[in-house]
Amino acid sequence: MIHKTLLVALMCAAAAIAVAGPKNEKTAADALVSHIDTTVKPGDDFFLYANGRWFRENPIPASEQSNGLWQLIQDTINAQVRSICETSAGLTASKPGSNKRKIGDFFLSGMDSAALNSRGVEDLREEFTMIERIVDRAGVMKAAAHIHVVAGSPLFGFYIGQDDKNSSKNAVFVSQGGLSLPDRNYYFDTDARTVRIREKFVMHLQSMFAIMGYDIAHASAAASRVMALETSLARASRKREDTRDPLKNYTKLSFAALASSTPAIDWSAFMRGVGLKRVDTVIVGQPEFLTALDSLMTSLPVDDWKHYLKYNLVRSLARSLDDKAYLESFDFYSGAIRGVKEPKPRWKRVVEQSDNLLGELIGQVYVDEYLPRGTKKKLLEIGNAIKAVYADRIRGLDWMSGPTKEKALRKLSGIIMKVGYPDKWKDVRTMEISRASYARNVMNATRWAFNNMIAKYGKPVDRTEWGMQPQTYNAYYNPSNNEIVVPGCNIIVPGYERTMADDAILYSIIGGSTFGHEMTHGFDDQGCKYDMFGNLNNWWTTEDSARFAEKTKMIVKQYDDYVAVDSLHVNGELTQGENIADLGGVMMGFEAFRKTEQFRTNRLIGGVPPAQRFFLGYALAWMINERPEGIANQVKSNEHSPAKQRVIGPLANMPEFYEAFGVKKGDAMWRDESVRVKIW
């Protein structure tokens, strides 16, 4: 249950943020001030007020979907990872199979464009042959299992994870999935933007089949069949907002019951293919989806499944193939859907792929060479400060009863905070990497990660395991572990690589956008259904649940009213969990910041008083200028609101923000007290 919290804001891209200075220091030296667009009134649009000048001076690069702190920080991390990759590649005497040899060989295999272009899609010949030999439904499931292991996720979602109702046990999960477009909405919505994307998708399918060697007529027919197949899968899929309730998306079946309820799906062939033996039970997210898939298995010819599986394989691996396959995939998924104008340079694509698949190896080097001293200590300081504030807020709630408060406080106190980097690294000795084939390296690294997941089945849950690398600019709350994980790179601010930024920045970003946000996920519309031990368990009284539901309706209504792009509104139901977390996070961050020396002494930095600096820091966290296509895609397929609404939405509910910037009735962001949302 990973939530893209983006603590990105920590980093100021353009200029170093001044830490301590005289009260009358020049504001031009301070990035928070230099980003301000004074033509915008803060009470009308604080997102543009805080960031507008930076947006004007820094247009979106042609190779990117957006520009802002996220992109700038990712570029910083990419440069660091590139250095690690190139240094590893230059170690000619490194032992074959060693960590650095794996990093170097993987990187060089991806950088050899001549070899990649000479082979085309030939590196997938073994898989193509396997698919061509399919003659029955068992063969479809066997091939689908192989693709799950090495590349993508055809037919449905599948993974091994903690049983939601018994968090100490690893279970098998199957859920709806198998779609190539970002969400089921793309198969049915009738707005002009989505209709164009569907038309381009069919043309993209035709081009991909031609790249695989189909003649024109065969490619056109295959494209139509795959589009029809996926539309049927989409029709059987629940809307994304209807998958938010973990109780309604939990159906535990014995393996025998699963097999008998969907007789046309050869589950035994699939389980053997992914390396599982003696599966006793399976947790199904959406049983009606599997019923529809079972029917399609019977009604559709085997050739349709062959086309579908081939495309799924090539789509998943396009970045590791020749330029023709990569550019075709880029033109559709990055160009048509997200509005990106040109591809990233090869080195950046290979670095990102290296970090994605070899992150466990790269992370060990990253910790030694790039994390500043004191990272863990500062992160824990802020996390504990937020935790203390949260406890006070729970005790003071006027809508929650005493018994529920007591359980909420126990859950809060039990939250585990993993910060910086893991104390134990995974053993990757069995991962096979060479310089011979980039695509096979990607498949081998994916296979290692998949097998590492499969090996958990039947074993106790390892609660020390991390789901992110220290160089991953993100964070998450895992309800089954009741834990928050904050990778170390989130502490770094350009210009402060060996020190720390001031507390207004750290408490708005790490305190508010990170720890406060993630802790609130433990009590949002999904997290509130898990107890302190990470089990799905209703620990609320009926009355408290009803009062909480009324408050969440208010935040759904608030965000439903926001227009994200064109006439497309934010989906308040889908985004409510993240919106609740944003609101709770910034409130907790500000309350914790009040207790710091910087706030208590009214210390000015860049000529800005502490309260204003905190809110500017929060807006800096979401300083993201995104293409309209990207915003539209996010609204249709993502549980996070666009960046602008992640700033103005929470702040419009905070009287502290109104006071800091003199927001008055009549300003666009003003909300009457009767509709301001306050939950935690």
C-alpha cells in the first residue's frame, strides 16, 4: 500500500535555502522568496503565489511530463546513480557475480545501442516461440505465469503479501488487472481526449504487432482482437474508487473453491508456472472479474490470447529493446497519454532502469557515498515530534468517544518508523547479470525479485523488510505492518548535502508531507479499518464510524468541486484517502513546528516569518508544473489529487494559514467555517 507522498520538496532546485541569517537579510538569496509570484494574491491561489515565478522561468523540458522539485531532485539522484553505475562499469578487475560487477554489466548492456538495434526483438524469441506453441487454456495460463515472472502482469494482478486479516501470515492474492491502458475509464469515457487515446491505442497495437513481424493485415486484425479482449476485461473491472474499501475487496477462498468457481482458468498450471506448490487458500479482490475472465477463456479463441500475451510481453519490455520498439511505446504511453514531447537521453533511461531493478545493490553504495551524517537521527526527531502532536490531537477530538480514542492511541503508539536505510540488505547472489543482453538482464532481475516474493509463501512475515530503497524519493505507510518507511534521500536539500535545512522547511515537508501524511494514512478511510497489529478489524464504535463518515463526505465534496484541467473535475471519492492524509499531515506538521526554537523566537529567514515560511515550504513540496495530458491521466487513474489541489485543498481548511497570509472572505480560497474540514 504504497502512497506517493513526495517529500520532494525538501529540495530546492534553483538556489540554496538560507539557514540562519540576520533578520534583515536580503530576500533575493532565499529560494522560497525567489519563487513567489507577487502578481497573485496568496488567498486566491497560494499554489501559484508560492511557485508561479519559478514556473515562468523554468518551462517543462521536452523530454518530461512535468517540471519542478520532483524532477529536479530526481535529476540529482539520477546523476548520483549514474556515477555509481559508470564507476562500477569501469572496474574491469571486479569479480564476476559481485555486486559492483552486476551494476556495471547491467548498465553497459543498456548503453550498447548498436547491439540493441541489431537484435530488434530477437531477445524475446524464446518467449514468442512458447506463446506460438499454445494450443489450449492450460498453455495460456502457463505462458501468462512466465510473463508474470519475467516481465508484466497479464490477465490479472497476482502477488504474495500479508493477509489483511492475519498480518503475521503471507498469503496469495489475485485481483482484477490485465489492462494496457491506465484505467478502465479509458475504454469507455466519451470525452474527446479519451476517444483520441483509444483510437491511437489501436494504431499503436498495429505498429507493435508489425514490429513483432506480423504483416499489415495480420497486425490490424490482431490489434482489433486485443482491443476487444481488453475492453471485456475493463467492463468486468470495478471502478478504481470502488476498490478502496479493503473489506469489500477481500474474499478468501480455498484453492479448490477458486478452481471450481472458475473451471476454464487452469489455476494449477499458473501456480506451477510461478513456482508455487500446495497453495491452500487464495484471497480474491474482485470475484466477479475472475468470473468474467473465466467466461472469456471459454468464448475467445486461443489465437486472441496469443496476440494479447505477445503484446503484454513486448509492452513490458519495450524500454530494454531496440529503438523502434522503445520509440513506438514512448509515442503512445508518454506522448499520447502524458503529453511528453521527446524521449529522455539513453543514459537517463538506463540509469532509471538500473535503479529500479538493481536498487538493492545501488542503495548500499548510495548510503556510504551520498547520505549526510545524522540523517536517521533528524528523521526520527521529526517523526517522534509528529507522533506526539498526533496523540494530543486524538485526545482532544470532540467527535470520537473514549473507547475508540484509547484504541486509536494504542495504534498510534505502535506505529513503527523505518527511516534512512535498512539494517539488513537482501541477498542478490542468485541474480544473473551479464553484458550479453539488456532485455535478458531486465528479465533476470525481474525474475529474481519475483522469486524473492514467491519464497515468502508459507514463511512468517519478515517485519524488518523494506519496500523501498534509500535513494527512492518517496515514502509509504503499510497498514499490515502499521509502519512508516521514509528513505534517507528525503533529507537532502541541494546546497545542504552535508547539513540540514531550517525547521520551517523540514517540518513542512518531512513533518507535514511525510510523517504527518503517512501517519494519517493509518486513520484514513482505508487505514482506519486496520487495528494496531495490522489486521482488518473494526475497532470503532458504530457512532464513531458514522461521525467519521460524515467528515469524509465533506472532504469528498470539497475536492469534487475542484476543476483539474479543461472541464475535468478531481474525483473526490477516489482521492479521499490521500486528501485526508494531506490535510492531517500539514496540520500535524504545523503543530509540531510551533514547538521548535525557530517558531518560538519568531526567527526570520529570508525576511519571512516562521508561519509564512512553513506554508511556503509546504507549497514548495508540490512545486510541480505538469502538462495538461498528464493532469488528465492522473485524474482518471490515480488516487492522488494534482499538485495544485494538494496545496490549496488542505490549506483552505486551516485557520492558521488564513491568519499567516491575511486570507479574508471574498478571496478565492476562503471557505466558510461551516464547510472547513477538520478530522484529526
